[in-house]
Amino acid sequence: MQPSAAPYDERLTAPRSWWLISFLVGVAFALIMLPFGTLPLLGGLVGGTAAAAVMASSYGSLRIRIVGDSLIAGEAKIPVSALGEAEILDPEEARAWRTYKADTRAFLLLRSYIPRALKVEVVDPDDPTPYLYLSTREPERLAEALKTARTAAA
């Protein structure tokens, strides 16, 4: 029997414009190396671009997954039984919840380049975290997957 696929799996990849910026960082390094000759110039272009691309890739490598009866968001692993209602946040409301409405005890998985989010209440009485704020490109799908996982676990 094959294991079932995860009901939800999203990688919070960096936007395409960041890859152009990575190349421009490489061009800047090449210009710095220009006085030293052609070979250092090429090394600066390749090295600078590669270093900036690695940084962009690592920042955009976070994943949100629902596996079995757990929500895995970045490095956090939370059982879905400890989660309550999910609220889909439009860009304006998401901005409010990551700024002046934010609770310092909340778990925030923020990506500034993703305008929408999902706010999930934590109902575990032993957990001081009031809610999870998850930047996601598909909050409706994540909320539905959480609801499905919660009913399956019950």
C-alpha cells in the first residue's frame, strides 16, 4: 500500500524579481573586481550572483504542510487537534495582523512578499501561543485542508 500524499504542501518561494536582484548583485561584485582584470571580473559576477541566489533561495525555502494529523509550518510542528478556527486574511487585514494587531506570543510565519495569510486559533490550554499567523498564497485551500485534517483526526 502506498502512503497517501499530503493534503496540503506549499513552498513559500521567493518572487521572480529577487532572482533579477541576485544577478544585479553579481554585476555589482563584477564592477568591484573590474580594476583587477577580466578573470576576477568574471569571478565576481559568478560568485556574487551565486551568493545572492543562495540567500534568496534559502529565504524562500520554508514550507507549510499538513502531514497526517500535524501542521508543519517552517520548523514548527503542531497537532491539528490543538488548532481551532482558521480565519482567511485579505492583504489589508493580513498587514494589520502582522503590525499593530499582532500579539507578541503568537507564532508568525511571515513572508513580506506574500500579501495574504491565514490566522489559526490555538485552542490547547497548555500552549501560551494564542494563534498562528501563516503567510500563504492559498489561504482558502490551507483552511480547507486544516478542517479536513481536524475532522479526520477526531
